[in-house]
Amino acid sequence: MLANIIDGKKISADIKDEVKNETAKLKEKGIEPCLAVILVGNDAASQVYVRNKKKACEYTGIKSLSYELDEDIKEDELIKLIDELNNRDDVNGILVQLPLPKHIDEQKILLKIKPSKDVDGFHPYNTGLLSIGKAVLKPCTPAGIIELINRSNIEISGKNAVVIGRSNIVGKPVSMLLLSENATVTVCHSKTKDINKTIKNADIVVAAVGIPYFVKEDMVKDGAVVIDVGINRLENGHLAGDVDFENVSKKASYITPVPGGVGPMTIAMLMKNCLLAAKAQNGGGDI
Ligand code: NAD
């Protein structure tokens, strides 16, 4: 049996179109959603991510403000800018592109972003809401994974879901979201014993390990749903996921490719968060 391929390009494009339509409706009411993106320094990968975020804003009709700051900017100055943006009524979302230079304390900066404008969903207030199943601004990659599964009409409720990886940006939040969707969730990590046995029991496997081809055909059960979050650059320059796609796809019922699976969902969900933040700040719901 060959697995159905979950098309992240198509699903993310659908979500961006939905955001575009809703943004147009908000604008008719005089509300223009606006995202402020702060980039510190000259990291090449971060520059690409920021450019793609701006492009997605243009596509969806969300206004974007861009702040490109010197590598050696002082922590206080960055905090001053965040405070200004926190206080501006016309700015709905604030995103500080990570990683930050070493002399700046990332956690301290993330704490300064007003939770209602935290469109990355990384502020502890929002991660707290996530853990009690009440988050509005959910971390983008994990929320995108849930959309991929739901929009493929795959039932999550009652399923055994195994998440490989426990990072604060993927593993932990996606575990919380799967739990909210009524899966029975097991989280594996670098210290987990007998990981193969645990994965073999999974109806849904989410691989967020950062090791190319970590999940092999003999580790998954027949018919499992396999979501590959990994983006690993190989020595030959090619991209590889955390799943051995070629062989696992012969056994899984559904699988996400790399690229074209989880990857494009992150920015789509960022756009959705900007829209949700703009609505909530204009009386359209609580955050
Ligand atoms: P991370 O390095 O912060 O976390 C990796 C996790 O894997 C850790 O919790 C660790 O305990 C676990 N782990 C490491 N070795 C293991 C082993 N041998 N067995 C079991 N678990 C092990 O990584 P991350 O930030 O969570 O990212 C994971 C992958 O997802 C990376 O490839 C990253 O590039 C990718 N990623 C993709 C997106 C996207 O698609 N937009 C977003 C974020 C991360």
C-alpha cells in the first residue's frame, strides 16, 4: 500500500486564501490587520524567513512593518521598540525573528511582547493557555500540524499519538494540541528507552527530532499517519526530513513530504494568528 500524501502546499495556500478573504472583510469595517517584524543582525536564514513573512503579508492583505536592527543593538533599545509597538493600537502582531545575537536574552525579550500581540505564541502566558486548552494564539508550526491532520479528514480523537522531540517550539506544544484533540499522547526524547516499541504503537507519529531519516519503515505500524516536521540540510545541499519518506510511505496510510508538508504551514498559521489578533483587539473575541 502506498500512503496518501498530505499536500502542505495546497493546504497552506487554502489557509492563506481564507485569511485573505477575512482580512478584506475586516478592512471593509475599517480594521487593517498589521504585523510588525523585528530582525536583529544579518543571519542569512533569518533574512529569508523574514522576506517570506513579508510576502505572505502582501498576499493576504495584512500590513507589515519591518524593523531591521544592527547586530550589536543593546537589549534595552530592543525592549524600547517592543514597548512602543505594544502601545500602538494600529499594530496587532509583533514577531521577533529568532535566533537573537548572543548578548541578548531571548526569553527576556519574548516576555516583553504583549501576550495579545504574540503571534508566534511563545509567551509563557500563551503557552499556559495552550496547556489548559484555551489558547487563541497557538505556536504556528504545531497549529499547522493539527490543520494538516484535520483537513485530511483524519480522526485524532482516541488515537495513540507519539511525538518524537520535546522542544518548546514544536514537540511540547504539538503534544498539548494533540491532547486537546483527545489523542492519547506519548512524548519521546533523547533519553527515552526503547523508543522503537513506543513508536510502533502509534496511530499518529509526529517526528520533530532534527535527525535526517530518523523514523524508518520497521519502526511504524501498518497504516500509521506520519507527520514529518524535520528540515535537515544534507552535505550535498539537499533537504531531508526526519522520516525515511521513500520506505515509510510504503507502510503509512498518510504521510507528509519534505519539502511541501509541514514547512509551508508555519507562515500560513502566522497569517491566521495576525488575523485572530486583529479581531480580538477590535472586540472580536478574547485573547
Ligand atoms: P530541537 O533540537 O530543539 O529538539 C529536538 C528534540 O529531539 C529534542 O527534544 C530531543 O530530546 C529530541 N531528540 C534528539 N535526539 C533524539 C533521539 N535520538 N531520539 C529521540 N529524540 C531525540 O529541534 P526543534 O526545534 O524541535 O526542531 C525539530 C526539527 O523540526 C528540526 O529539523 C527543525 O529544523 C524542524 N522544524 C521545522 C519547522 C517548520 O517546518 N516550519 C519549524 C520548527 C522546526
